[in-house]
Amino acid sequence: MIRSSNSPLRIAIIAHSLYPIAQPYAGGLEMITQLICDELVAQGHEVLLYAHKDSETKATLVPLLTRHEFNKMVYDNEHETVAMGREEMYQYLTYQIALRDIIERDERGEIDIVHNHSLHHIPMMTGQAFGERFFTTFHTPIFPQLRLALLTLRSGTTTQFTAISKHQQQLFAEFVPSQVVYNGIDVESFTANTESLGNTNGSDDEVYLWYGRICPEKGTHLAMRYCMEAGKKLIIAGPKSNEDYFNQKVAPLLFKDSKSGDDKLFSYVGHVTKDEINNYLCQATAMLFTSTWDEPYGLTLAESLACGTPVIGFDAGASAEIITPETGVIVPKKDKAAFINGFATIKNISRQACRDRALEFCSVSAMVDGYLELYRAALKNRTALIEDNSVSYINNINSYELSDLTKDSLQFFNQAIQAPIETDNDLVSFSEGS
């Protein structure tokens, strides 16, 4: 069935299988998947979410294969017989079963678009059945499972791809083209402080915030060192994702600072809630972003802007795409002098400009509108192709050169239906109707 351009769409979304799409989120991907589904439903679309059985969503949840179901399906050593790890086999079967269900629904005319967020090669390969109606979003670096599919798909595919930043788009360009749809957050769920904090002269109220997973690639210790050298207070929030890193790089700086008495600069508040982060951001002069790896997006940047908080950060991954000169200071990675200089200039940034940037660029609605534009373009192209094929088929029939025997038969038939026939009542002709 060809649907009108304004019709609600029927969308199947495939999530990562390992964690529930629910709070507390295991990571940014789970949050983004939930936000996309809920916003699509809020806009009136029909959404099927293929995800972990404990997921929470406004969409219709289609639970993925559970580990209990998997263990009942296969022998204890079944994975060894096919030279696979057991976890690898579980994910393989999980996505094969999900795609089989989606294909069957599509054959019944129940699916318009399939959007894959799974980070697994099976949906990318099996999704070829849907052509340009199948989208895969690149959320991560090129992990081995993704690379396995990309090595095949770069030879040719009609499926489509999106990247969550231009940096991410360039990363995958070696294999397939993609279109950029930036991630979004629920900006309205964050309370913003858009008033000047009144600490432009370096008063005791000046305080900075670093938050995220505490691990080497996030560079927590760098933010601490820069603050020590500049004499700036820093609140540190986040889980100890790497205990060795915390003990070797972070803890010694905390200990050294604890000996400073009333002049102490650091406060480590541990793993805190979203509301607590919101509160800290509203009080912070700026958020410090010291990630040393090229993050595909950077949700902490968007969240900071949503709270009206400027950013001093490294030029890593997509940071310069999110943070503009009007909303923060971006410096080369590990450039200590440039970073410390940022403490002086950041106070001139308008907090209202930060909030405005979040509403315009980082919102869920902006993200979902971007995806919907691509969905509808794919369906429009498909409709045009169907119509072109139909016209071509009719033209081929009309231009088909009939044989002499066929022509004679058609002439005899036309004469026969025009001849009057006798009935019990009147003389009638087929051409006049009854």
C-alpha cells in the first residue's frame, strides 16, 4: 500500500540487546533509543521497539530473545560446534529471530521503515531485504562486528546510513556514505540557569564541574591539573569506571589537595543522579570537557548547554560541532596553556546563548525531525519507483506488436460484441450495457 506523505508511519526500531532501554541507562545509546521511540509515538507514529524484555517505552515492545530462551534452544556446547563464542551465538540468534519477525510483518504490509541501532552486523546484512527503507545509525567507533558488515556493504547496498556527527560520518566514509542526524536530549527536562553567576572577577563563587565516567580516555586528571595550576575550584562527579586509573591518577591529586585545608580546590561527589548533575551545572561557571578520545557525539556537552552552562573543552570528536564560539571555548587536545586561558574568557559567554543553542541544535525534536525527513524521502522514492514501473509496464503492453492471428481475433471479437442479439424482450448490444 502506498501511504500519503502525511500519514503516520509504521516504524520498527532495533535496539542493542544487552541492556534494557530504561532508566537508569546503561549508557547514552540506551537513552537515545528511548527518546527516539517516545518522541515518534508522541508525534502519532506506530513504533515497534525490538529490545531487552525489561525495557520501558511508549512504543510497542517486542522483547528480544532472552538468555533463558536461548539456553533452552541450544545445547550447552552448541556454540563450539559452529566455532563461535556462546555470547556471539546468542547475539547472532537474537537478531536473526528479530529480523525474521520484522520481515514477516513487512510481507503483511505492516512496516514502512526499519531503523537499526543494534551495533551488530546481522541486522545490517539481513536488512538488505528492505532496501532504502532500512536505516542503520552509527553511534560508536568501528567495532569488529560493524566492520564485518561494512566490508561487505561497501561493495554495494541500497540500505541507508546515518551518523550522529560529521566526525562520525568521516570515520565511516571509507565504507559507506551516511547522512548526519545529530543526537538529541530532552532539553526541557533540564532546569537552566541563564543568569550571570556574578563571578567575573574571580570571586570565591567561581567553580567548575567535570562529570562523566572516570577513566583514562575521559582525562579526569587533566582537568584537575589545570584547575590546580589556575587555582580554580572543581567539582568532580561520576563513577569510577576504571579503578586502576582512579587510584593512580585521580586519588593522588585528591589526597594532595586534601592537605590544603581551607584552600582545598577539589570535591569528589561520586556517581550522582541526573537531577544532581543539573544542580551542579546550574551553579558551575563552566563544564570542563577533557576527553582525549574522539567521541562520536558527547552527551555531556549537550546537557551542559541545556543547563545554560558554557564549556571549556578539547577539540575531540564532535565537540567543535556542538560547542560554538558563542557557547564555549574549544582548544587543542592537552594544550594546557590554551585551556587555562579559557578560564578567563569563558566568563564572557552568555548562559542564555547556551540554552538557546541546546533548544535549537540538541533537542529530541530536532533529532527525530531529522530522521523523519529521511524516512519520508525513502518512502517517496519507493512510491515514485513503483509508479514508474507501473507506467513502464503499461507502455510495454501498449507498444507490444501483436501477431496477425491475434489482430484477426481481436477484430472478430470487436465485431461480435457490437452485433445485436435477440432476447425475450428487446434487442440489446453489449456496448450499450444492460
